[in-house]
Amino acid sequence: MSQQPVPAKELKQERIQKALARMGYGSRREIERLIRAEKCRINGQLAKIGDHVKQGDKINIGHRRAVITSDVKRIRVLLYNKPEGEICTQKDEEGRKTVFESIGRLKEGRWISVGRLDINSSGLMLFTNYGDLANHLMHPSSEIEREYAVRVNGEVTSDIIQNLLKGVELEDGLLKFEQIIEAGGQGANHWYHVILKEGKNREVRRLWQSQDMRVSRLTRVRYGSLVLPRNLKVGKKVELSLDEIKILFADVKLKWPEARDEMALQLRQKAKNLSIKKQLYGGTSHTKTSRSDAGQKYKTGLRKKPRSVQSKVKKKR
């Protein structure tokens, strides 16, 4: 018995920025900026902040098109060890390499970067296709710690340390480190590990510069509970398993969508049934043939070579 389609009025509705973020087209704040710039349409009509969408609605986001779906098929999270010299934008007008070129594209949706690192910084970056997770990891209210290894050039006094822990008033408000840990060094260069709970633009560098200290190296080594793996080489990525993603949800106090487990079970059962069917009845494509069979097909497919005029004359004689 075929399933009856759900009437439009019974389809779940949600705000457009939440739906598009969930589908991986950017963070909620990025979607809101596109809406305010009048670069987003719902079924041909210009979108407004607070508009709601439902499954099946057609969306235009700049030059891209999307159809609202109930949920992404699979929640994915990548850890990437960013090298210096790469930038954290989708495209660069100057032709510089971007982190998105390094991690590759998704067939459905897109990767959302969780926070950024400037071109001269390296280390841990997170990417996910699940907008709710990205939004939760980046939102200031979550107060998720970021830890950086920083090499500072100059004499760092106890007064400077106290200033950085107490807070420095800069153009975008009071900024401070939650913790500063000395990590060794020689001469004028010393390493420190600093921890903060916000990810404002170039925050680590600007804090040290406010004390007339120059940062010569900066590497992010931790984001929340996720630590940069020691065996993850610069420029390489690794994907979290389903169990690791569930732990991440719990660590950031984000509820795991339980309906997803049922969906995953159905997909595994479907794959299992398909595998059994292939074993019983054989595959329908790319079937192997023996050399004798292949040779027979080759022979039967050849046309007889036409005799030359000279051979015909010899036969008559």
C-alpha cells in the first residue's frame, strides 16, 4: 500500500535561516546577512528575516539553488590541520588557496567552517555539514574554549600577564585570556598556551600586540573537547566517527536528533538487503568474463578479412 503524501498544511515549518543552516548552506548569521542583502528568495519571492519554509520549498541563495528537505542524510564532522598561507573563505579574488579547496566538496549541502584562522595562523579547524552544530559551537553564549600555542617575541613580564588575564579594552570591547600557560623557549622567543572563550577576529594577536608583543607563530591546538591529533599532518584531514560525533554533541550540550538513528538503521538494512540480493542473483553491471569467453566474443565479432585481387587470380589458375 503506497504512503499518502502529507498535506502541505501538516508539513513542519521552520525559519529559513535555521533550515538552510541545518542543510549546510552556511551558519545562521551568514544566512541572515544574505537575506538582509536581498540575495535570498523563497519560491521566487524575496525572503525576509523571520520567514518560514517547509519541505519542498524552492530556495535561491545568491547564484545557488536548493530545495528544503526534512534533514541532512548524514551528520559529518571533519578535523583539518590548516597550514599557514591558506585562507578561510569559499573563494579568493587574489587566487590564493582556500581551506575549502583542500578539504573537498560535498555532493549534497556544503561544509561549514566552525570559526576561522587568519592566513598566517595554522592548526585545528572544524568543518561540519550540520548547521545546528556549527551554530552551537560558534555562538558566544556557548562559551566553548579555544586553545592556542603562540610564540611571542619579546620580554613577557608578570604585569603583561596580569593585564592579559584581567582584560584589555580594544575597539570591539573588553578582550582577555582565560588562562596563560608558559611552554618554554630560548632567547627572545617564548612559547605560551593561551585559552579564550570567544573567537573574535585576530583576537590572540591583537591582545599580545596591545602589550607591544609580537606574535611570530600561532597554532590552534584545541577547540572545545576536540584536540589536534599529533599524527594529523599539516594540510591533512580526518573525519569523526558516528560515536565521536555523538560525544561531541553531548560535550557541547546539544541534543542528538534521535530520529537520525532510525534513519541510519533503515539505510544499513537497505544496504544489507542489496548486498544479499547481489549475492543471490549476481550483479547487473561490470560482470567479469573468463579469458576463453572474451576470446570467443572477440572472434565472433570479427568480420572476415576480404581477399585481395591477387589471391583471387591465383585461385582461378
